[in-house]
Amino acid sequence: MTATGDFAYFTDIAHFIAALPLPEPSAIRWTTSEDDVRSPWRGLVQARQEHLRAGN
């Protein structure tokens, strides 16, 4: 379902969360730029990591 189905964008988001490059150009047509999508997803992970490191 991630390769050709309705959930193909999950693969991109998983790469964005892990701060990994996409293995090939994305087939997804985002409504904003890839960087605009990548940044908030990665930001969520970084905020959570900082929260956990702070012992909260």
C-alpha cells in the first residue's frame, strides 16, 4: 500500500522523521515543498527527544 496505494506518503514521512534522504525521487505530490513537509515531521521528533532527555 505504500508503493502504489493511498498511503504512499507514509514512506516519505518515515524518511523525514528519521532525517534520512529519500532513496529515490518521491512519487508524492505535496501541496507545499518537500522541505516544508519534512521540517515539521523532523521537528516533532527532535522536540520529543529533547523532552525525554530533560527527564519529563
